[in-house]
Amino acid sequence: MNQPPLSRRHAIAEDLRNQISKGHLKAGERLPSEARLAAHYAVSTPTLRNALALLQGEGLVEKIHGSGNFVRHPLRRATYVGGGHTPSTPTPADGALHTTIRATNFGAHGHLTTLLKVAPRSPLTEFLCLSHEGKTPHSLARIYVPRDLAPADASEGLLAARLPDLRPPLAVVQETVSTRLPTPVEATTLHISLTRAILSITRVATDTTGRVVEAALLALPGDRADAVFTTHHTTEARREER
């Protein structure tokens, strides 16, 4: 059976895909400008951008605003482990990521008052956690805690250990997972296109008194992240189910 001819954008994407797979275009290499590529393939700029969007969606090309389109280095997938009582930051099995953390004190405002169930201007601390693989941004997490529960030392590797030490025992941890397009700030921070879907995770932890003691907002590029949730059933729970 004869295959239907490829559309121009698919044909261009296929040609660039082959050049990448054969090593003619190497990882980290900047592609010619969109104007030059459009002229080379004798197509309009919108058609050329549609072709590049296909490769961006496959994770073969990344567009860095203000710099151009680049062949992506293969990135390790990261896994967010849910269902626990300690915050999870996405990490690969070989621990190749490193994380920078910036702490900021401020008064609660906007949606944070609802998320943490606090009055406006209540003292909060935000921990902005940006993980990298080499020089490439990998995932973004914003962790909010009441000021009195914020650890003084928030260096890499210590935040997840210090938060549980300062807060009371947890009663409920609610995690909401969805996919959406990134905000302009997220796209710029993660060096991804505004059209690439991200995995968005909101984690809210409440203690036995009903106080929200932690709210975490995570943004992970969908082409490099998984979320895993495991439920453990005890023998007594299984008997009750029967």
C-alpha cells in the first residue's frame, strides 16, 4: 500500500530528525536561524516553526528564548515519589541532579492564603528549589512553610531532612497532579518552550490540628518526568475490605 506523502512540516522534521540521529547535528549544537532554515526548505516561517515544534515535543530540540534552537543533550528521566510524609524532589536513579535552594521571607498573599489557610500577610518562607543536570535546568519546586517552621539551614540535601524535624506530626498529605502549559517564568527558568506540557504537582501537608504546615508547587517538564504513588495495604485493612 502506498504511503500518503508527508506534509511539509513533517518532511522537514523527518529530515532534521535523521540529521540528529546520524550525528550530522550534534547534541548542544545550535541550529541555523529559523529564517535560514525556512529559506533552505523553501517554506514559510510558520511552517518551519511547526516542524521544529514537532521535534521540541519529541525532546530532540529545545528552543531557548533569545538564543535560538539547539539539539538537546539526552536527559535522564526523574521520578517524583508521592504518598510519603516527607517532601519528594524529583531525582534520577543515579543521583545525577544537583539542586540550588533560595529562601525568601514574605507575607502571605493571593492564592497562598487559600492554599495554606492563613490570613493575608501571615509570615511565610518560600524555598525556591531548582535542580540541574549539568548546566541544564531539570525541575522547579516552590515549597512554602509558616515562618516558625522554616529551618535556618536550607542548603542542598538538608531541606528535606530539616523540615520534618521542625514541624509537628502530619495527619493528611494531599497531592494533586495535573498537566498544563508552563507560565512564561517557568518556561524561561526551565529553558523550555511555552508549548511544552509540564507535570504540575501540588502537595499540601496538614498536621493533627488541621494546620497546613507545608505547601509545595512542583513543575516538571513532561518529557523527562514520572510520578509514582504506592499504596501499602496492611493485613487488617485487607480483612476490613473483605
